[in-house]
Amino acid sequence: MDDVFTTHLVGQISKQSPTPLYHQLFSLLKSRILDGTLALGLRLPPEEQLAELFKVSRITAKRAMDDLAGEGLVERRRGRGTHVIYQYSPKPVHAPLTGMLQEIESMARNSSAEILDYGMRVPPGAIREDLRLDDGERALHLLRVRERDGMKFGHYTSWTAGVEMPADPGIFQHTPRLSYFREQGLEVTHVAQTLSAVAADASVANALGVVQGSPLLSLTRRSYRKTGAESEQIMDFLVVLYNPAHFQYSMDLTLD
């Protein structure tokens, strides 16, 4: 149990917190049961030992254990102690795609884009491989800066396969690209995103009005479309560099 109840873990119980000590202890133990650290069948330390370990009263330890039992996470039996009865199993996290696409389109409609560059161009090698383009094959390239209320919050670089250049590229100043894709017969069925942090190079710093080297939130989004019953293909490659002073990225996830 020393591997579970480490000094760092014990130190998370604080008398300075406005949250009652019993609830702090209950929440801490509950999280370790739900994530499988305290596994099915494990016997938990008796109340006296928990109280001593976390430097709380025995009444506090008892109430925390009673609450765990009340939620069906442990079973308490006189003479046998307290055992974990929750069976941990990995649960995939899903972000509903429909909601995500709606948020993307909503952001586009509630901001404006300055188009810095556009055209049917040959993408860099790595992106060409992602889009499964032959050597010399072109894709729709857009380079934009988005702003809202006079604040430039994002630098957008995108490459899209399977679409044509619109007669008026200026539509992308206010029209979401997803809307244009649908008009071209392309439906997004799967999105993969990666978040990281980068420093602004001279070009991006100038476009966003920040100092070169400023930290930016980097989002890489690959959007897929179905090409068969069990196959799909990347249709769009997007890199967005956000100015964290004007933008925060949040996700609302659901567990199935």
C-alpha cells in the first residue's frame, strides 16, 4: 500500500481547504478506485490506519469510507474489513463530432478572416503523403488570420484535397470552410486533433501582431471523409496557431 498512499498523495489532504476533510479523503480514494489504482478485491487500510496516515480523525476516516460504501465502490464487513468491489474497465473518451463541427462553424461565422495567400498549390511532401496526392498534384491552399472585435487570435494554414478553387476566394473571409466543403460534396466524418505549443516565427508574429518568439497554442487538425464502408481518407490538413492572450481552447467530452 506504500506504493499507493505516497507522501505526495497524503499531502493532498489539506486542513486549509474549505472542503471538509472527510470529503477530501472520500474524493481522493474514489478517484483511485475509479482509475483502477485501488483494484477490485483490494483490502483498504482500517479506519485507524487511514486516520493516522492522512492525519485526520477516525470519525473523518469512517465517514469517508461510509460514503465510498454508499456509492457502491467498497464493501464493509465487520471482522473482514473494507474491500474494493468496483471493477475497473478502460472507457474510451469520445468528443461528439457533430458538436465539434458546429463549434468550428460557429467560430468562423462569429469572426472574420484576412486572406494572406491562396491558390491551387503543390503541398509539402509530408502533407502530400497525408492527403495521398501524387507528385505534382495540387490541393486548395489557404493562409488566413482570423480576428474578432479587432483582436487577431489565430493564424490558419490549410491544405484541402478534392475541392476546386471558388470563383471568389473572398468567400472564405466570412463563410466557414466546412460549408464550402459540403457544397463541393465533401462531408467530414472523422476529425483527429493534436495540441502543442510553439514559438512564433517572424512571419506568424507579424501576421498576429505579437513579438517574435511569443508562445502560441498550436492545433493540428486532420479531417477525414469516408471512401468506403470501412475506409476513410484525409481530405483536409489544418494547422492553427492561436494567440493565448485572445483565445482559449476548451473541450466538453462525454464518456460512453
